Amino acid sequence: MKRFSSFFTLCFILLTFSLSSCELAGDIFKAGAWTAVIGIVLVVLLVGFIIRKIRR
């Protein structure tokens, strides 16, 4: 079990040094912005489709 724990500790240290926190935060915000844009477009298309179906 101790060997398993030391492996994860080593991986965590390697990950800490390989990623900067600012870069990670920037990537998260970019992904969130694109997800929001795609979600808004899909909602607008869905509302337009529903309005078109109700008017007929």
C-alpha cells in the first residue's frame, strides 16, 4: 500500500510542476466560454423551432 501511495505522490508532484495554475484556469474558462456559446445557440434554435411549430 505504501508503494501505491508513493506512486500517486510522485504523479501529483510531476503534475504540479508541469502545469501552471494560470494556464489551467485559462483553459477552463476557454472551455466554459465555448460551451456557453454552443448552449445559447442550441437554445435559440430550439425556441425558434417551437415557435414555428405553434404558429402553423
